[in-house]
Amino acid sequence: MLLAACLPGLLSIAAQAQTAETPPPALSFEQAATLQSQASARQRGAAAGVAAAKADRDAVSTLHRPQVSLDVQELRYQKTITVPLNGVKQGVQNNVNSALTQAAGQVRDQYGEAAGSVADQVAAQVSSLLPGIVAPIPDSLSGSFRQNNFRPTVSAVLPIYMGGAISAAQGAAAAKLREATAAEGIATDADRVSLVQAYFGQALAAQVLATRRDTLAGMDRHLRDATLLEAHGVLPRARRLEVQVARDAAERAVLRAEGDYRTAQLSLASQLQSGAVRTATPLFVNQAPVGPEDGFVLASAANPQIRAASGAQDAAGSATKLVRAQYLPKIYAFGTYNLARHDEVPTLPDWAVGVGVHMTLLSGTDRAAEMRAAHAREAQSAAARDQAERDVKLTVERAWTLTDTTRREYLSEASSLTAARENLRTQEAAFREGEGTTASVIDAQNLLGDALVQRAATAYEYDLALIALLTTSGQAERFESLRTRADALDAPTDDDETP
């Protein structure tokens, strides 16, 4: 509905452009391809995807390097310290009793037994007094303090063995880059096919319009001859009316061809994101085959769709390795250094280095199920690649057959076109001599027009089949070289495409 509503306005704009004094600029196919590549949003998006994939690959290329971090903390903390004294009190008593016993023994040895008995009595009295002396001492001492602390620390962790996770992550990023590059190729090929369709579609529409105008001019000449013969009583009025009907039909065909040409101009202008242009490169057909079928089948390994499927398969394989890495231990080296050792918590080290091992024993997810899913995705991507290879091979074979068939059809139509031209010349001459019929001239004129249109359509079909063959086999860049090859035949075209 929206297209139907906008189409009259678009046609009006195109008509105004065509009726302007300055004709639209003429572009060769190569110039149109350059303009399209600059204007294509599809190619810009694909290029952005490649840039993003390259950045992702570069981001994980340094995973083997150590990770160094700086932590700065401002702390306010409280510390409570409790010192038990029960053991100290008992130790004091034991030590004093031991010292008294030792002193009494020394008195006995030096002054005799009598002095020793006195010393034992004194020691016994002192010992009896000790529990009372140490009783005021508490069983424990407790104290707390608060402090502000500034803690800047530098830490480093160096991965030694990550269970294959690093190489898997890097492999996945590289596979994603291959996918993005293939997607860019797919976008470029799609634009090239669309350009061939639009550019040579306009060339075909121009050729059809020129042919229909020539047919109308021929019908006008035939009508003038018929009118003159009717005026001299040689031709019945009914025969002249037959010519008039045929001439009016030819005029309607011209109007239809003009509409088709303007629509083709809109299509090409949309591809180029520009105003209306004229095509400077005519339709073409190569006289010789473009190459053996087997060569195109072998070259199809470079097809972007196959490369994208291959990249997806590699990415799935890397994903499986990442899941497998969850089962394996991780070994790393680490180090830390305090930058403010003068104002640090006493229990924290100034620096520390070491080696650690980490292994997940129990995960929150079912790792066995994750592994089964990874294997299934890997199998799915492998099947998708196999299917892509088969589809591309079949498409190449079909495109090669169509390309060669249309090439031979175009070459065989040359004799038909020559015969149609000679037939028209003969029928017109016979009619002017009064020996031919109006129907014969009308049929000959229409036959020639149809032959010209058919040959141009065959050339257009060849060009479409050729670009399909080249893009499917990953050789889209060969289109221009085949178009300019020595055996390339330009299909008849009209230098003036102004409707």
C-alpha cells in the first residue's frame, strides 16, 4: 500500500529529471560499483562488524600477561586485645616457691641443720602468703584502640595454567573475526548482484524502449504507406484500419516501455543513493565459455557462506574447550606490595609473593549438561558447514549451466535477428509494390521487435547468471575482467536513453 501510494510521486520526480534540459550523467558499470560501495549501508555495517571483531581479537590476545592492579583504601578500624593472666599468676607462685626452696637448701648447706630448719619455716610462711599477694592481680587484661589507616597496595596476578581457557578464548575471537570477514564478503557480493541486476536492468529497459520506439516508427511508416495506397484506391479501408490498430498497439508498448525504463532508473538510483543516471556500459555476452565447471566448483571453497560456516564451526569448538576448562585446575602466581608501610596494620605484610592453585569442586551449574550442549552445538555447526558446501556446489553447477546455456542461446539468436531484419525489408518492399499484405508487414515488424527484445533479454539473463556464478564460487571480482575480455560481445543498445 505504501509503495503504491509513493510510486506516482517517484515516477513524477523521475519524469521531471528526464525532461530537464540537462540529461542525467552517464556512468560506466565500474563507476557505478564504486559509487555503490561508498553509499551501501549494508557494506558499512559489515565493515563495522569486522572492526569490532578485530578489536575483540586484539582484546584477548594479551590474556597471558599479568594483571596488575592498584587498590587504595582509607580505613577506620577498632582493635581489641585481651591478655590472659591466670597462667602468669600461677607461674609467679611456682617460681617464688621454687626460689624459696632453693634458698632454704643453700642456708642448710652453709650454716647447718638448725639454720636450715629456720629457713624452711620462713619459706613455708612466705609460700602461704603468696596466694593473697597475687589475688588482686586480674585473671586477664583487655584493651582496645581505634585508628585511621591509609592502605595503597599494588597487586599482580600472572596466569600460569588456565586449563586451556586462554587459548580457547583467543580461538573463539579469531573464529568470530573470520565470521565477520565472511559476512562482509556476503554483503559485498549481495550488493554486487543487486547492482548487476539494477544496472543492466536499466540497460535492458533502455534497449527495450529503443526497440519499441523503432517498432512504432516502422508502424508509422507503414501507416503512411497504407493511407497513401487507400487514397489511390489500391488498399481497402479495412486493411488500413488493421495497420492503424497495429500502430496504436505499438504506441501503447512504447508507453509501457517508458514506464519500465523509469522504474529501472529508480531502482538503480536507489542502489547508488543518487539521482537518475544513464548506463554507459551495454549488456554483454562472452563468445567463449567462461571456464570449466569443475574449476568453479573447486573455487567455491572461497565462498563467503562456506567461510562463515567454517568460522561458526571453529567458534563452537572453542566454546567446547572453554567448558572443558572448568574441570581443570588453574595455576597462577601472585604478588602484592604495600606502598604505605609506615602506616600499616601491624599484622599485614610489607610485601608478599606466591603461587596459587584454584579448582572448582562444585559449580552452581550442571557442567556435564553444559558440556553436552557444547558438543551438540559443535555438531550442529559442522552439519551447517556440510550443508553450506553442498548448497554452494549445487548453486555453482546450476549457475554454470545457465550461464553457458544463455551464452549459446544469444549466439544462436544472431541468425534469427538477421532473418527478421531481412524479412521486414522484403515485406515492406512487397507491400509498396502492391504484392504484400498489411498483415505480413505488421507481423514482420513485430517479429523483428520481439527478436531484438528477446536477444537483449537473453544478454541480461547471461549477465545475471554470470554474476551469480562468480559470487557463488567466490570470484565476484572477475566480473569486470570477463566483461572486458576480448571475446565479450556488446548487446545492441541505444546511446540516447532519454525517454
